[in-house]
Amino acid sequence: MNKAIIGKKLGMTQVFLADGTMVPVTVIQAGPCTVTQKKTVARDGYEALQLGFETVAERKLTKPQLGHLKKSGVVVKHLHEFKLDNCDLDVGATIECDIFAEGDYVDITGITKGHGFTGVIKRWNQHRLKETHGVGPVHREVGSMGPISSPSRVMPGKNLPGHYGVEQVTILNLSVVKVDKELGVILVKGAVPGAKNSIVYVRNAVKK
């Protein structure tokens, strides 16, 4: 069975393995999640589970949201759908962090940190212009946009200044270092996209 869970990135720390190796890890509060909807091939054309995470007051949700969650018996803030094959869980079932085990490989999806409006050096890792005479008055601009006569326009796809960050990124093949069911957290080796307390989606690695 494929495995998946919704979590919250709490931050980073480090742990020591049995051989004394220090490993940087990201701490993720994984679950508990409740199955709020189950999609089937017969009714929806594909198999999937919709999970809910983090309980919230009813007054903070709309009537359509409350009606959708009525069948599962929970009131949650975050919903996400995972395409899981051969899943035997039903609506109302609970998924906790121990669905994963030490040594598993996972793919984690999150929204990266926002950096606002940035130039091409920070956004696209371009070089600065030369610090010689005749280059100024600025040295961090885009530079040449292309020939003047032909095509006489900026071609699509040109790396330009703009909004940097706040995009969905998936990191593949991160190894699970430790699972603590008592605290409800998963320790994953390496960095995970997103700021502290941001929502992340954890599922078993698809390419491992």
C-alpha cells in the first residue's frame, strides 16, 4: 500500500547515529490525519484518499466545508488528496506518523519561502556586470536582452526580475531517520521546502 500523510514543518536540528555520525534532520509534526473522502474508480474514475489535518473551530469554516466534513465526523483546517492504490482505509479512519518507519524513503512537497520582488542575481543566480568605467550607473541589472534589429523584442522565457519564492517544490528520496509516535513527529534527513510551521505533504518515494 502506498503511504501518505499531511504534516507541519517544525524546524531543523541534528541527531547522532549509532556510529557517531551527525545527521542534520527536519522535524515534521506528521498527523494525526483523518480520511475525509475516499474516491473510487467506479464513482470518480480513479482511486484516491482525501486527508484532513489540524482541527479548527466550526465558526472558522463555511457551510459547504462543514457539510463536506460531516461524514468523516471531524472539523479540520487543511485538506489534501493523495492518489493511493489498493488503499483499504475508509472515511473516518485515522492515519498517524507511525505509518512510516525508520529507513523509509519519502518525497516531501511544500511551499518555498517568499523573498518578495528580487533582481536577477538573487532570483536566477546571474553574475553582476563589470565594475569598470562605462558600465554604470548600476551593476546588478539584467544586461543585454538580445539583438536590436532582429527579433526586436524580448523572447519568452528570458530570466528577469520578479517575485521569487512561494512556489510548490517537491524534494525526492529523503530518508526517515527516526519516528516518534509519542510526540507524533518524523525526523527526515536533510532540508524540506517551506518556512517553520508551514504545511508539507509526505508520501512514500515514487522513484526509489
